[in-house]
Amino acid sequence: MIEPDLTQPIPETIERIHFIGIGGSGMSGIAHMMLDEGIAVSGSDRSGSATVDRLRERGAVVAIGHDAANLPVEGERRADAVVVTSALWPDNPELLAAREHGIPVLHRSQALHVLARGKRVVAVAGAHGKTTTTGMLVVGLQGLGIDAGFVNGGVIGGLGASSGHGSSDVFLLEADESDGSFLLYNVAVALITNVDTDHLDHYGSPEAFDAAFAEFANRASEAVVISIDDPGARRVRESIAHERVITFGEADGADVRILDIRLGEQATCTVEVARERLELSAGVPGRHNAVNAAGALATLVALGAEPARAARALAAFTGTGRRFELHGERRGVRVFDDYAHHPAEVDAALTAARSVIGDGRIIAIHQPHLYSRTRDMAGEFAAVYERVADHTVVLDVYGAREDPIPGVTGALVADRFADPADVDFLPDWEQAARRAAELAREGDIIVTLSCGDVYRIIPQVLSALEEVDEA
């Protein structure tokens, strides 16, 4: 992986821009917004996709595969800047070509900074819940008649997009704490959903991780919205010196206090805001999403919305892509995908699944993400899956930005299960899909979990369900 150079000067004028890894949900969203601004966009990705197709339809020039020749470096077509993410390998040929030809290399957060210049920025940060909460805020603001610009980490249900140009001065973004880039933005309202220590490969210590969140909050020009329930958020709260802090959660004293949570296909709750009791719908299942909705409500209030109107506007939210997203059903077995890649996220996702399946069982397909996280949290992953899922199929590690670590494979997670009968380690995807299909019966769900590419196994799972039925 590369370390972002957030000191890189951002060009005042950008007419042509190139994205390395343009097909990712976050990068494609930024690319679409650059197109909205009339900027010529080029880019590359390792494989074709519907996302790439949509960018091409809008005029972006996208190459499949990474090659120095993909980057325009001369004449009128020369790129004014290249956009990258921290997941990029240092020897990427397009990255090397940009440096050789003196083209500024911008981290995706710097590209977002370009788009957000002069805007009233609302940034959503936290270990979990960012994409869903950002989606809630986009839908909520639209319901209030505010056409906000936004860049989110997932496609927002009902909108079919992960980004939008917007006509108002409000700009919403999902802020990435993994590499410290969330400190780049000039934020008006900072929302912290939770603080669960992670990304120590970048920060070095839990204390440094907490300090970054405190700095993020203290930089906000208007308000800070933060969970009152989450232990990490409470810890960070002690270092926040902002004069306007709005809290949300179930604990006494919360400014937006959750009085009860009712679970089902959609989580709902009663909240109390300024002594007024309101009904609030999360639009999606799971206790954690009721809490996310309360955080979104608190943020809308921070922006000046009347609480009852804001609660009604949030009710239109229907979810985001890769967050407990239904992909199909075969012989009474539904197949979902979820982005969960941390033990706390897996716990929340599977607990939400449990609230909607009745007497059915959960068959989980876990793709470990990052060698370092797998090494450090194998036992935590195993404990969560064994406690909440009925059976788990573990794939091998999706390394993303990391080089392999000797001895670290998916077996590390499987071996930590107390009962070996509850788990299978199957690096071969065809075997894994077949095993999940054999285990599932009518009324069960199969759910893939990871922020890697595990969703690509879903067609194999659906086919295996049909074949098992025929057999």
C-alpha cells in the first residue's frame, strides 16, 4: 500500500483528471462528480464492471488493466492530476508514470476536497455505520427540500447512485479514518458514529487513533454529533473541546435519546428530542441501524432542521448497496451480501439478520480482509461467527493493500472455533459455494461478509442451490 501525501499541493484548476482504480464505489462516485463539473475524466481498473460501463456512457475513458500507456502525459490530453487510494501498490505503472512526468498525485480525499471547496461540509466518520448513516442523511435532506451534494461508499437505495452533484451549499461525505485523510476537510458538522480501534498499521497506537478522532471533531466549524453509548466515542468525547456537541443514543442525558428499539424487517424506535417524543424508522433491519438513524436525526437537527420534519424525511431511506443487500432466492433460501469486515460489524450484521429470519438459520461465508487484521483478530471473528451464525464457511484472505504474512490464511479464523463442526475452511470458491448450498434449507439465509470481493461468489452460490435441489 502507499501512504497518502496529504501535503501535495492541489492544483487550483483541474480540467482533466485520471483515476487509478476508477471502478471502486468511492472512486467512481468522485469521478461522476468530476464529470458533473465538466472535467474530462480518464482512468483504469483491474476488471470491467457495470460501474465502469456507466462511466464510459458518460464520456469517461476507462482502460481495463493498469499500464503506463493509460495515463495521458502529453499535449492537450495531459492529465492535470491523478487520483489514487491508499490501497494502491507503490509499483503501479500509472502511479510511476505520473511521478515521472510531474503530474500531481492526489489521494481520493484531496479530490473530494476539490469538490467540497466553498461548501458546508457534513462529514460522517466512525469505525462502523458510515455508509448507511451518510445514505440516511442524503435521503433525509432531500425530504427536507435540500439538494445536497454527496459522495458515499455505497449506492443509496432509491437513488441508484453513490454520488450526486447537488444544487445547495450542503455537501455530505463519508470520511475515511483508515489513513488519517478525514482530517483534510474543512468540516462544518462532524458526525462520529462510533470509535472502535482499528487501522493501527497507520496510527501505531490506540491513543493516536483516538487523538485523530478528537482532532476531526475539534476542527468542525459548527457542531459535533457523537454517540453517547459507544465506549470509544465516550473516550474521545473527553478530548473534544468544541462548544456545540450533540449526543445521541440510549443513555440518559443524550440530546437525541432512544427510548426503545423495535426490530423486524425495518428497525424502528421512539426518540426524545428537546422533550418531544418522535417515531423514527431506520428503513433497514438491525438495532445498530436504529442507532444510526438517531445519529442522522441528530445531524439534521444540528443543521437546523425541525426534529419532527427531519424524522419524517428519514423514513424514506431504504438502504445502501452491500449492506445486508438481497441478491436472490432459490428454493426458499435467500442470499445476502454485507460489507462487514470487522468483528463488531459482523456481529451487527448477523444480529440484524437474526431479527428478520424467524426460525431460519444463518449460513455465513466469511472472507477475511487484510492479513494484519486476520492475524490480530482471528479469535474475535471466530467468537462472533460461532455465537451468531449457525454455520460458517471461511474463504482465504483478501489481502487488498497488504503483502501476505507467512502463516496467515483463513484457516487462522477457522482454527479458533471452539467446535470444529460449526466451520469449514474452503479456499476453493466452488467448494465453498457448494458447501453453503448443501447446508441451507428452506427458510434459511446465506450471507457473504467482507469488504473484499466475496460478493463475486454469489452467482456460484445461487447456481449451487439450484443444483443441490435438482440432485
